[in-house]
Amino acid sequence: MNLCIVGTGYVGLVSAACFAEMGNTVCCVDVNPKVVDMLRQGKVHIYEPGLEQLVQRNTSEGRLTFTTDLAEGLENALFVFVCVGTPSRADGSCDLSYVHQVARQVGQTMKDYKIVVDKSTVPVGTADQVKALIGEELARRGLDLEFDVVSNPEFLKEGDAVSDFMKPDRVVVGTENVRTAKLLEALYAPFARSRDKLVVMGVRSAEMTKYAANCMLATKISFINEIANICERVGADVRDVRMGIGSDSRIGYHFIYPGVGYGGSCFPKDVKALIRTAREHDFTPQLLESVDEVNDRQKLVLPGKIRAYFAEQGGVEGKTLALWGLAFKASTDDVREAPALAMIRALTAAGMRVRAFDPVAGATARQALGENDLLEINGKDQYAILEGADALAVVTEWNQFRNPDFGRMKKLLKAPIVFDGRNLYQPETMAANGFAYFGIGRKPVAS
Ligand SMILES: NC(=O)c1ccc[n+]([C@@H]2O[C@H](COP(=O)([O-])OP(=O)(O)OC[C@H]3O[C@@H](n4cnc5c(N)ncnc54)[C@H](O)[C@@H]3O)[C@@H](O)[C@H]2O)c1
Ligand SMILES: O=c1ccn([C@@H]2O[C@H](COP(=O)(O)OP(=O)(O)O[C@H]3O[C@H](CO)[C@@H](O)[C@H](O)[C@H]3O)[C@@H](O)[C@H]2O)c(=O)[nH]1
């Protein structure tokens, strides 16, 4: 089948490469000429395991092409996937300007029947807006071409994007048109060989399903973070509590890891957007508002522990913190809404020096944080930043931080103090190695 994918970010590029891998012919369109140039040379501008090889193979075999020209992308395509960003506006609502822009451009450019598939995460009712905008532009051109607008939200996770796309739990398709549903079923059939995965529903239900999924997962994280904060105060250990509740299959072990709060380009913005939608419809989304507030508060829990620890030594001003991890989670270079950024801003504002290491997110973090005399970012060596630092904070759960050389760490740090925002280490092990250790919701152990 012939596809046009508009937007070559995490969702667009992964979808394009995976569809091409299954034998489809895919033309990707992006407004950013630098990105398109890089992709044409087989270089991928984002860090996503396995993606570059997939892009290179399909490009060299002619199934995957890149352009800045939407007309070229639409030329032979039956499906037009909209994969552009839908960031938060200052008031928390979803900024649909890129989606609207694409809809208008499609209406201005299309020459024959198209199925416009919205993969971007968009509020309920957006497909109707897209339909109206395309119709408006066609009318301006005096054309009466047929087209369809479908919702097909994406559920991949960054860091696992390729395998999530290749083996989805489900494929949600929102359309009232049986023929269109059949065509999408055929397109997705290679990703659903083990079992039937297509869930077909109305367009509005599909748009809502995406928000419901992300809000459910965000709720689980805020819930366990709340439990962790209570555990700390009552002398319980959240690690044991997680094992205890996770064993109940109705609860499960997944997505109940406490930590530094959820970040990324999806949960924070999608929870806020659904809150806005509910409020616009005169409904107070009490639970979602709490999920969001608990998360904002959680991002400051670790900096709070650091400040409390150094309070007895005259505060954090002039002290140096070594920080492991800048990305919002492991296996990505994405720092959008990353808890590490909130932490760095809070601590450097209080006069603390921060020396940070991340295996891949150094450049994106530097760009997001801008100039800051109190911040130094090192992308080469997790141990080098420890030398002479007053403490270490671990913020992202990269594998290389899970089993570090504690002896070497102890020699390099000025004092053996670890603030563990991901509960990677055991309090008993840390105490045995002579570290003062502060996790999230852990039972204190005397060193
Ligand atoms: N990142 C994820 O893990 C993820 C997962 C599921 C769903 N989503 C949703 O998918 C959408 C895209 O997210 P992303 O993270 O891939 O975004 P992104 O910011 O990584 O990429 C968006 C791309 O769209 C391009 N673009 C913007 N306007 C354009 C236009 N008019 N024509 C062509 N290209 C244009 C940008 O240049 C950019 O390369 C969002 O709605 C997001 O919420 C993201
Ligand atoms: O038990 C957990 C699980 C996750 N997180 C944090 O939650 C955030 C989001 O993690 P994750 O969901 O793994 O990454 P995303 O790439 O943001 O993926 C989410 O957002 C995407 C965009 O909508 C969806 O497609 C995915 O299904 C959904 O998992 C990160 O900061 C994680 O550290 C926790 O704190 N505890």
C-alpha cells in the first residue's frame, strides 16, 4: 500500500519505518528541512533503539523516502497519517495548530480520494475539525473530492517504540465507515499475526481512548508516589508494598514504580488536556487534577530531601551535586518535562552546583536548560562527575546506573551520600557499603 506520513518525530518516523518494513511504500513529509536532509542520508535525528537500522534498510531498498513537499508525499498515497506534535498551551489545553495546518495543506493539495488518519493525540472532536478544514480548502479550490478522516491513536513508548509498534497490544481505529475500517485492518494485519488486534469504534471514542489510557497510567504512577510518601512517614518500605499489591492480578506489577514523578511529552500534557476538556464541558475532573498536582509535587521530593540533608551544613549553596540521568526515562534522549530539569532548576536557583551525566540526553538537556553557570553536563563518563562532589543523585534509570562500582564511587565523592530517585539500590547494600542513602518511600537503615 502507499502511505504518506506527515511529521517525522518519534511517532511519525517509527510508524513510517515499521510500515515500510512490512513492504509498504512510505513517503515522509516534514517541515524541517534539516531533519529531512539527515534522514535522506540515513541519519536519524532522535535516539530510539533499532530505528536507525530500520530507516537505513528501508531507505536503501526504496520503500522509504523523505521530502518537505506535501504534494510529493500525497502524490500516490491512499493513507495520509498525521503525526505532528500537539503540545500543551500555557493554560493546559492542547495546541492543535500543527494538526490544523496539516489539514488545510491536505485540502489545498490533494487531487484524489484520501484516507486521512489522525495518529497525533488530539482532543475529542478534532477529527470533525480536520474534516471541516479539508472541506473548506477543497471548496475554495472548487473541488468536490471524496475523503475520509479516521482516528488511529498511537500507544508506543519512547525507548521501546519500534518493538511497541511492531507488536502492539491493540490497534484502535475510530471510524463509522466499514470500508475504511477494512482497509486499515489490511494495513495493520502484519502487526496482528498472533491474534486479532483491531478495536474498531466511533471516532470520538477512539480520540477519548488515547486520553483514557494515558490518564489511567499517570494515575497509577501518582497513586504509588503518594503511597511511597506515606510509607516514608510511617516506617514502611514501598518496595515491599509494591510487591504485596502487585501480586494481586487486578492490580499488577506494571506502572507502579515510585520515583521522581512522570515526565515525557505525553503524560503531563495529556492529563492537563483532558482536565481542560472536562472543564470546558462543565465537569470538574477532581481525580485527574489530583494526579497532576501529586506529580508536580513529586518532582520536588528529591530536591527537598537534598536541601533537608544539607540544611544542617548551612544549606546547598556552594555545594556540588553529581547527577546521573537527564532523560525523562531510560533509553531516550527526550528531556521534555523531565524531572531532572525541574530538579536542576530548583537546586541551582538555591545556589547548588550541579554536574550531570546522561549517556544520550546531554545535548537535548543543554538545549532545554540554556546557559546556567552552576550547571555542567558531561556525556562521557558517569564516574568523572563524582570527583569532589558533595553527593550523588540518581534521576534516570539507565541500566549502567543499576550496578555501579560502589568502591570507586566512594573514593571519588567527597562524602558517600546517594539520593536515589528511582530506588535502584537497596538501603541495606548501601548501608553495608558505608553510604548515607535516601530513596523514595524506603525504610531507613542505619549505616
Ligand atoms: N512521543 C511519543 O512517545 C508519542 C506516543 C504516542 C503518541 N504521541 C503523540 O503523537 C504526536 C507526535 O508526537 P512526537 O513525539 O512524534 O512529536 P515530535 O515533536 O517528535 O515530532 C513532530 C514532527 O512534526 C513536524 N511537523 C510539524 N508541523 C508539520 C507540518 N505542518 N508538516 C509536516 N511536519 C510537521 C515537526 O517538524 C516534527 O518533526 C503528538 O500528538 C503526541 O502526543 C507521541
Ligand atoms: O511505574 C512507572 C512507570 C513510568 N514512570 C514514569 O512515567 C513517565 C512515562 O513513562 P513511559 O510511559 O514509559 O513513557 P512514554 O514514552 O511517555 O509513553 C507513554 O506515553 C505515550 C505517549 O502518549 C504512550 O503512547 C505510551 O503508551 C505511554 O506509556 C516516565 O517519566 C517514567 O519514568 C514511573 O515513574 N513509574
